Amino acid sequence: MLALWESTYPPLLSLGLPIRHHIVVYFYAKMKKPISADHLDLELKLDPEEVGASVWLDRNIAEVIASTYEENSVEVSPDIPETVRILVTDRTNQQNHSQLATKTLLNSALLTGHGAERVSTGTKFALSEWLNLTSQC
């Protein structure tokens, strides 16, 4: 297990009183060659009731995402790609690859509005934990 996060929605009291509350468990696993992200994408079966998309991030993008907080925005470094490849699922369980603007991963609830697409605060925390854990390797 990498981390536990107690989550509420909306994520900030300034956006309203919580209407949902749950615990999120973040797991860490290390791939061993010859397994790759491309290989796992073929095996990955997303549940459209739980998640709309997944993404494999390199360390540079993970660092930028983890450095954002709900109250601030970040400038995207020129060495960060403008888009990332994501695996998207729909209500019919069809999964397809698509491109997502990297800046979407840097959105915050406070700056982009209630319900905007963004990386959750808990996931940012888990990315920070992963970066700390793997920096020791």
C-alpha cells in the first residue's frame, strides 16, 4: 500500500458542505521487464462506473502534478509534452486511447470551478508519496 486518503466532495468547504465522503486506498506496484505500460494497457479493464480514464505518467509530469495545490496554478515547463496518451472507457465498456492536454492534469477545483476535470487532491498526495518512495531507489 502506498497511501490512504480520506476524501470528501466537494474538496473544499469554500465550494460547499461535503455531500460525499470515502476512503481511497492507493497501491504501488513495480513492473518488471518485459512488462510495460503498453502491455498492461492491453490487460487493463476499467470499470466505467468507477473511472473514466487512466494514464501512465513519467516522473517529470508526476512531479508537476504533485506540486500543484487547490489554491495555486503552475506554469508548464517547456520540456513537458502538451498532451499525454490516456486510456478512456465509456458506459458500454469500450476502451480507446485518446490524447489529453497535459494542462488538464494541473487544474484545481478552486481555480477552474466546481466539477472541472482535474487530478484529485488525494491523487496528488499519492503521487508525492510515490515520488518520495522512488527517489530512494
